[in-house]
Amino acid sequence: MTPHTQRTNLANQPFESDVFLDLLTSDEVAQLQEGGRPRSWERGATLFTEGETSDWVLVLTSGRVKVSSHTTAGTEVVLAIRGPGALIGEMSAIDGLPRSATVSALERVEGIAVHDFSAYLRANGRVAVLLMRLVTAKLRDADRKRIEYGAYDTTGRVATRLVELAERYGEPTAHGLRVTLPLSQDELAGWTGSSREAVSKALRLLRDRGLIETGRRRVVIHDLDGLRRRAR
């Protein structure tokens, strides 16, 4: 893995979910690698299980994962999608409490598993400050999604999630931004707090308006600005 370099003007930059590794200096990355070991999982594998007790964290270096929880009725609620650069499992490593969510591989993923993350933070005070900002950003994102569930209709929530995926993982093509979407419609429903039928209807509406094109586990965004407007 190529060492990452520290970003400049960190105090003025908003944090996102997948930037942890990019914020570390070369020395901090080297210490992280020394204290951890490389791990990999195939698509569909479970990395963490909700309710289990473990104290290791994972820094993703490739692939995307789904963070989810289940209601008492057994319905899956997708909390987030994380990609390369993300730090996973830090809350349990810090407070020692059971895992609050299940993390599953949406595709083949690789990362650095660190079992004594607290020692790493004690040795790198700057990273501990960055971690506080990262956790705060995740809490703000969770608050924003709760507001969306109450204020937006299903089509608005689906549009919002597609905008998020396009901005984070979109690949420019001659026809628009292509997003390889390793999510089923059931999982997209769990991510938007909707039923599968409502998500299917929302996607059809967005297609009919010419905003997107869908295929098997992929979406092409033809009009990102229009999709943002529908999301709002």
C-alpha cells in the first residue's frame, strides 16, 4: 500500500466517512501497519457481528462494506456504506462495549486489522484528535439521515442515497456518472427506510424523468444536478 500524506488545513475541511487513511502522515501509516496485519474477505462475508465483543478495528484499503442492524422484527436497516480509507469498528475499540452493528462485505475487501488501537492512539495524539472529528462527522451524518426519514418521501431518500454514491464512487463516462452498485433493491430499501416495492417505484420514476439509468447492480446518473434537486 502506498503511504498516504497528511491533508493541509484540516481545521477548515469537512470530514467524510472514508477519509481516515488519507489524513495520516507516512509515519502514522507505517506505525498502523506495524501494529496490524493485512486481512481480506470475499463478497458476502461478515467482518463484524452486532452484539459481539471484540476490540480490533479495520482500516479499509479496497472494496466496500455495508454497515447494518436488525430490528426486533428481523428487518435489516442499512446504516451506512463505507469504502477505501474508512475506519471501521472504532467505537467498540474505544469503549469496550459490544458491536453496535454488523459489517458485511459488498464485494471483495482488503484492509489492515489493528488489535491494540488504543495503544496506537496513545502513541499518536494527533490521530486521536482526528478520530474525534471523524466520530463527530459520523454522528452528524446519522442525525441528517434521521431528519431525511421524517421529511423526505421515498423518491427523495432514494435520490439522496444515489447522489451520495455518485459523489463518492461515480466513474465519469460518455453517458454520465456510472456507479457500480453492489446493493440489492432490498438493501437499498433498508438504506432508505422504505419497502422494496417503494424503492422499485422510486427508481422507475427517476428513470422516467431521465435522471438515471439502471442495470444489474449498477446505476448511471445522467443528470446529477437534477437528481440533487429531486433529493431536496
